[in-house]
Amino acid sequence: MALTAGHAAYAALHEDGINKFIRNVHLVRPHYFHYATSVFGGGTTNISLLNPLEVPGIGSVIQYSIDISQPVIDFVPQDAGSILPAPLALGPDQFSLTAEVRICIACGLLDKREQRDQWSPKRLCSTLKVWAVGHPTVQPLSATDKLIGLQIDQIVVKNICDLEQIVECIAELMVNAFLERLQQKVSELVLGAFGLILAAGPVISDDQLKVWGDIV
Amino acid sequence: MDATVAVSESGANQLMQKLLAGESISKSDSASWGPFSVGYSVNVALSGGTIELIDAPTNIVRVHNLNISGNVGVFFSFDLGAILPTICIPPFQVCVDIPFVGELCTPQVCITWPSVTVPINLPFSVNVSADFGISVRSAGTNWEVDLLVYPFSLFIDLSPMAGVIINAIESQVDAVLNTIPLIGSLISWLVNMVIGALSGVLSTILNAISSFIHDVILLLDLFSPTIPVPILTFAKTQAMLPAGGPSDPEVDITIAALGATIADHELVATADFA
């Protein structure tokens, strides 16, 4: 069956391709994946700066860091080795994203100078596994170009008991903010071979993100 | 493969028209045939045509009814003295040797024939069909999907323009001779002599110019059997995210390999990222 489906041109990005792209983002812009307060190195080239958390009642703050592993994207159909926890399921025109998030805090590191001789801080870390499913998006950019992206609709973070809903809410916001940074112009999906005006798509199927359009 | 780009026959037509817009050429030459010096300057441009994509394993891009058109600016230059006889008025001169005076002759004027230049513009247009193979080539910082023409038949024939040339030269010679006094009754005969001389070499001249046009057309990259012409070009380094400041350097993807084929009447390029 013809790929162009009645249009002048077709472009598709395979899940392997987008995962290589994310790998390169991870390498070149590590601060998209690493966040920390200044004590944990935040505010440097590789680590985005976070403000410490106020701790109620003690008049001090907690230093912490969040590290996100390189996410893995799986376009429908689901890879044989991929397992999504309930209630997530990969439906038509969807993708899944999996990543691990490591959160560390400096427990006992109080911001009180008079108590520094009593410090006994401990670095406590926990790694959460995050699963999400979402759909492709399109946003107008100019008269002739649009932005193609991905957005998650549902996320699951396991083994955090009653905090699950809160953590999932934060994680969803973070992942969507990250995905928004990876949006691509339609014209870039044809790898610069020609100008393309989007006529149909984006659609996810056959492990690929597909668009169709007219050549300009 | 990590990415796929496919172009339908109508899309390939659009890409071909862009390619054709850059395919033009101008060349000139000159030569002499008998008394006639002929300079000719050829301009060629390509347009139109429709593309048929023939699937693998043949993998042929067939262009139907590609129009090759242009014009030849031809300059005929010739010295009428090399063609026309010497004409003196009166035809004979009587001279008498007079003692102590010397030789005295009756008056006679012999005509100095001028040179004539006749510019003629000869338009031409021919439709051809040609087959092109496709290949992938690493060309510096780019990957290219190239077209390479297979030998094809191209016949340029300017012989139908003989009448135009004869009329133009006849008219110009007639005008030039009309500026010369005392030969009014001879002009028709003299013009016929020029046309007679031209007729002996005109066919050869037109064949030479036709052959020159043929050779010039084959100098176009698109018709060169040794010069691949890119129909799709991909930068090997694709800037996926532009630089956004000191902490946000450009994020690239490198196309490590490119493949191209024709399937389902589509030109399909597949890219593998590093």
C-alpha cells in the first residue's frame, strides 16, 4: 500500500529514531534530566537549579535532587518486551514512555549556622519507575508550518501508596514539559529534503509517528 | 530504519520542476562555409514533463514529454564581393594614348561590394522522454538521492527553418544592394546569385547548428550520463533542536546511512541515525 496515501509526500519517524534523538538530548542537554538545589550542584551547566523545600516548623529548608533517566518511547504496537502496569494500555495512535526518577534529599542538613557543629546529614534516595501513555499533538507555528509533538494523558508511579496521586500529578506535568521541548517542525520531519505543509497526521502506528502533506 | 520519507509521482513531479528550473545553458560557436561566416549562440531551457515512478527492482524515474526549448541567435556575415561579379559602369573603358599628354580613358565606375551581416533568431522546441536510474551518494555534508540518465534519443532538426533564413538573407541583401546607385535593374539577378551561393551550403550549416544544439543539450547536468543530479538532498547532520543559549547547545541527529528505492510508484528514502 502506498505510503503517501494520496498526498504528495509522507514522513515517518520510527520509535528507534526518536529514542536516538532523546539519547542525544540526554547527552547534549543533561540539565533537562537533572535537577537539584545548590547543595546538590543545581545551577550548573548540567543540572538545573531548584529551590530548597521549606520544612514547616523548623524554619529551615531541605536540599534535594531529582534525576530522570533517559526515557524510552514505544510507539504502538507495543514492543514484546514492554510491560505497562494497569490501568495503562497502549491503544491506537498512542505511545508509551517509561523512565526512572531518582529523588534524593539531604536529611538532617539544616540551614542553621548555629547548629552546624551538630550536623549529621544523610543522603536519602529513592528511585521511582514511571510509566505513561499519550498521543501525538500538532500546534500551529506559522502559515506554512506546524509543531509536531507528544503529550502524555495518563501516568502511573508505583509503590508510593497514598502519595501516588500527588506524585503522578507532578510527574505528568514534568514529562509533558519535557516532551514540549522536543517538538519538531513538520518541515524537519522530512529531514530538510523539501518543505512540507501538513495535510494529515500526526498519527502513530506501525512503531512510527507519521505525517502526510504537500510539497512546497 | 529510523526515518522514512516518501514522495508520490505528483510530489516527484513538483521536485522535478524545481530541478528543471535550474537546468539551463548557453553556448556559442562559429564557423565558415564558403563565403559565409556563421556565428551562432544557443540558449536551452527545460520545462514540463510528467514523472512515472517504476518500482524496484527496475527503479526507474521515467520523464515523459519533457520540453526542451530555446533559441539560436544566428549571425550570417559575408562579403558580397566574394559572391558577386565585378560590375563596372559603363562595362567597358576606352583609353587613348595621346602624344605629349599620356593615356586618357573614358570615365568608368566599378562597384565595391559591401559586407552584409544578417541576424536571425531561430526558436526550437522538442519533447523528449527519458529514463533515469536512482542512486544514493554521500556528497560531502549531504546524502543525496540522485538521478542518472540512461541513454536516450534526441533529434534536433533545424532544416524546416531554411525558408526563414533564405527570406531574411534575401531581404537584407536586397536592402543593401538598393543603396548602391545605377544597379537597380540588376538587383534581382544579384540577389539570386547570393541565394544560389547560400543554397549550396545552407543544408550543411543547418546540420552543423542542429548538431551543436544537440551537444549543448547533452551538456545539461540532467542529461549527462556521468553527472548525478540530486532530486532529494538530506544534510548528514540534522539540527533537531536549535541552540538556545550557552547551556542549550544544538541537538543534532546524524544520518549514518541512507537508502532509496521505488515502491508502489513512490520514491522512498530511508535513513538510519547514528
